[in-house]
Amino acid sequence: MPRPPMVAIIGHKNSGKTTLLVRLAAELHHRGHRVMTIKHGAHTFNIDPSTTDTYRHYHEGNAERVAMVAPDKFALVMRRSDELTPEDVATTYMSDADVVLCEGFKASALPKIEIHRRQVSPHPLWVRGSPESAHYRAIVTDDPTLDPTVSVVRMDAEGWLTTLADLVEERIMER
């Protein structure tokens, strides 16, 4: 299966990764693209509360896989002994996407867009000359003093989201 174009949205905790990903996904969808997303979690999760049947299937019944099917949605929860990579998830489940936006996965080799806000951290994750810096495509920031060797999208500039979506189309999706 072919792997769709992917980009990781990274940043310090509480920097606005989710908000940026959601806004970028909506803009790309508005442009007619099939957008899919992957969220990295550092800890386990439950997608349904303990009062649901599917929760009971998984936790009380110890089912290896639990699927929930509704007229408009499908969800599959499966036990794993190892963590899937975002590339594995995209290839297996999202091969028909025009682009997959990933939240987190800063240690991956995926192309990266960092969101850096001064009120959250004085310095971005990006470090000039580091091996990881080669994976960066842009930094979205409110810091006027930031001078990286990658594209900078200023959050206070008019049309910044359009600029970022254009960058994703050109440098990630290669359109």
C-alpha cells in the first residue's frame, strides 16, 4: 500500500499543537483535500467511558479487538505489545488520504512543522545545525526575533493560515 504524504505538528506542551492541526486540517479540507490525522499519546487511552458496552467488551471481556460500528462512524480498538509508527498507521489505514497530519511524533523522521509561542517557552524545539533540524519544513511562531534556517510563518501576519496551507501543499504534498 502506498504511504500518503505526512507531516508532524510538534511543539512544547500547551503550545497550541491541537489548535494548529485542527485549523490546518480544516483549511486543507476546504481546499478539497482528503485530510486524515493521527494523534500521538504518551500514555494509554480510552475512547469510550466505562459505562459503555464496548468498554466492557475490552476491559471486562479482555477482547483482543473491539469494533464499534454506527451508520456514520467506525472505530477499532486493539491490544498491542508494541507502539505503531505513524508511517505504519498511515500506510495501513489511511493510504487514500491526500495528506496525513500527525500531532506529536517529534522523534520521528517525518517532515515537521513546529508551533513555537514565546509565552510557553523561550526557545523552540528546533536547534540550528542539529540532525533533527533537517526534518523541519516550517516554524509557526509569534516570536519576531526567531531566525531559523527554515520557513517562518508569523502567527500575527494576515493570512498566516493560508501561507501555511500553501507550504504544506508545496513542500509536503508536492503539488
